[in-house]
Amino acid sequence: MDYIIEASKLSGEIAVYGAKNCALALLGASVLTQNEIVLTNCPHIDDVNNMLAILKAMGKKVVVHESAVSISGHLTTTSIPRGLAKLLRGSSLLLGSTLARYGKVSLPMTGGCSIGKRPIDIHLEGLKKLGVSVQFEGDSINCYGIPKGGEFVLRLKSVGATENLICACVLAKGQSILLNCATEPEVVALEHMLIAMGAKIQGVGTSVLQITGVENLGGVQFCVIPDRIVCATYLSCALASGGDVTVTSCEPMHMDAFIKAIEDSCHLDIYSNAIRLRSKANICGIKNIQTGPYPLFATDMQSLLLSLASLSYGDVTILKETMFENRLTRQCSQLQKMGADIVCENNIAIIVGGKLHGTNVMAYDLRGGAGLVVAAMAATGKTQISGIENVNRGYCQLAKNLQLLGAKITCK
Ligand code: EPU
């Protein structure tokens, strides 16, 4: 699918829906109990639908309501289906929970955006430290053994490894200490849901977690947190278009690093669960940023800022990507096609802001695609973005929602 976009000023109000990366972690954790898990505010996006299809194929009863999903019952297999696993990276989030509940799991090669090598060595090292045996067979990883309590220091603050290891520990015999854990809001939401199910976790929201295993976990109804990347996408589109947009149903506290990066370039009114962005005459004053683990600037917002920096007239902005080795270079190449003045080397981009023009570009990955939509909001002429299938993995009806704000987008 392609988007064809012409610049136009956005205005009005738009609500954010539940976060993809929160929903995926919570769905992964649903395997920890046979009792019913109801997730409200669960987004209807391809990655979530594929994760639900995996749970169903593994034996779970899955019922999808308008904006809630219910998951219950036992697994009938601990092999994650190959055809579905390769559709998303989130399929790896079943490792810890399946092991904790069933003592074995087979994970074929996972998919997701090709933004870098994305190894899972930290997940596997952590599981080994908890007594699990890990074997490689072809392109599958087979793990055996119910995790026992233990201590593990994560080499990097990996979101997925933290989530998997928390799930591995909550039913383990004894106590576990996980050090250098990720503290992204999506990880913290998982900790909260597990506690509501009966898990014993101390240090919630910090990088040191002390987990005391319990025998069983109960069911729960839990609300998926607002998607901070979608919130940043709507705000970036508003800013690029020179518009006035209020994003509602969001969590401004999760947006600190993004707000700091753009606050000099526009007027921002921050409310308890809404942010209003009013553009100035021109975009200028986008700050230099370096991506990093939360609370630093999120790598998933990097492509949005790259587009805004390209439009930040007369400014020189430096942007450094520290997480995924393919993300920045490829995105720069697409913006250069639109006339952006960028030099990119060793995952550092130096951007001289100016004007962009429409042309044919490619959404190579989910967030990169969103970045191109932002750029297209300001480009002269028509921008045709191919590869929108990648965007649909993480955005719910992006074109329709932006059209409601006055965007000129057609889908082809
Ligand atoms: N890493 C390792 N070994 C590991 C795990 C991670 O070297 O075992 C490295 C990665 O290569 C990367 C860094 O550690 O350089 C951070 O990776 P992390 O594990 O935190 O990423 P992830 O769990 O695979 C999640 C999100 C990503 C988001 C990152 C960083 C999900 C399903 N995905 O991925 O979201 O970019 O955290 O915040 O939660 C997206 O939504 O578009 C997306 C890519």
C-alpha cells in the first residue's frame, strides 16, 4: 500500500490509543495463567493481531471485542508457530512466560522491522542464569526447564529481555534479583499488571527488581497504557504542517524527552492527559538529541525528529542513534530524496534545516514510515510513500486519523 500526501495545515483534536509495545508485552504475559486476562484499550494493529493469532494457535482462547481482548485457558503446544513468529519481533516475548508456566518453549526465527541485528543474547543469558537450558536447532531456539530464582545483571537495558526475565521469575521457586533493567513505561505497565495478578515484585519502575516467585497467578482486567510514539507522531505531524492540534488520552509524563526536544519550536500546553501544540510561523530550535533507554530520547521517536530537524529552517541539528544500527542511515537516504540537507556517518546525522519537496519514498520500517509522513506534511508537491504495510504494523488507521485533522492523504 502507498500513501499519497500533500501538505496542509492540521487542526483539531485527536485521541491516542493503547501502546503496541505495551499490548505485546501484556499478551506475552497472558501465558502465565490459565485465568482470564482482559486487556482494555488494546490497539487494533497488525502486530497485535498477529500476536493474538500466535496465542490462539498455541491453544489460548482469544476473544476480541471492540477495544478489549480476552485471553484465557491453557496452551496446547509450547512451540511458537514459525509462520506467525516471523511476522513480528514481539513473538519473542513468549519465551519467559511459556517457560515459567510449562518448562519448555521453542522459538523459531522472529521477524519485525529490519532496523538492526537485534540479537537476543541477553534474554538467553538471563534464562540460563535462572537454570534454563538453551539449545539451538537450525533457526529455532529450544529452551527447557522451569526457571529458578537467581541474580542476573543485564548487559544493556533491553526492553524485551527485561520483560522476558520478569515473566520467567514471577512463578520461579525462590527469589530473583534483576539488575540494570529497562524502565520504559511499557515495562512498568507489565510490572503493574503482574502485581495485580498476584506477583511479588519490588522496585517497580526502577532498574533493580527483586521478585519473589509465587505458586499461581490470577486473572485480571488491565488497561493498556497510551502509545507515546503515536502521541509524538501526531504532535510531529501537527508541527510540520504548521498546525494547531490537541492530542488527548495521552500520558504527558511519558513524553518528557520528546517535549524537551521540540519545546522551543512551538507553543505547548500540557494538561494531565492531553497536549496542545500550536505552531509558530516557522519551525526552528529543534534540539540536538541522542537516543537512549527511557527516560532518554526514544529510538522509536528518532525518525520523527529527523524529519522535523530537516524542516527546522536555518538550524543545524545533530542527531545520534545509539540503539539500532540500520535505522538512521536508511531514513536519512529517504529524506535526502525529498531534498533534505543531511550528512550521516556512524549513526550520527548532521542536518541543516530547510525546505522539502515531494517525491517517491519508501517506508522501510514502521517508525521510518511515520517519519516520512511527518516530512510529507510540509513538503511541496505530492509525496508518495510506499511500504505502508510496515506502518500498519504499529499505527491504527493513521491516514484516516490524520484526515480527521485536515490532512490530504489518499491510500493507493
Ligand atoms: N540487545 C542486545 N541483546 C539482546 C537484546 C537487545 O544486544 O539480547 C540490544 C539491541 O540490539 C538494541 C538494544 O539492545 O541495540 C535495545 O534493544 P531492546 O531489547 O531494548 O529492544 P527490543 O526489546 O527488541 C523494544 C521495542 C522496540 C523499541 C526498543 C527500544 C517491542 C516489541 N519493541 O524492542 O520497538 O525500539 O524496545 O526501546 O517492545 C517499534 O515499536 O518500532 C520498535 C522497534
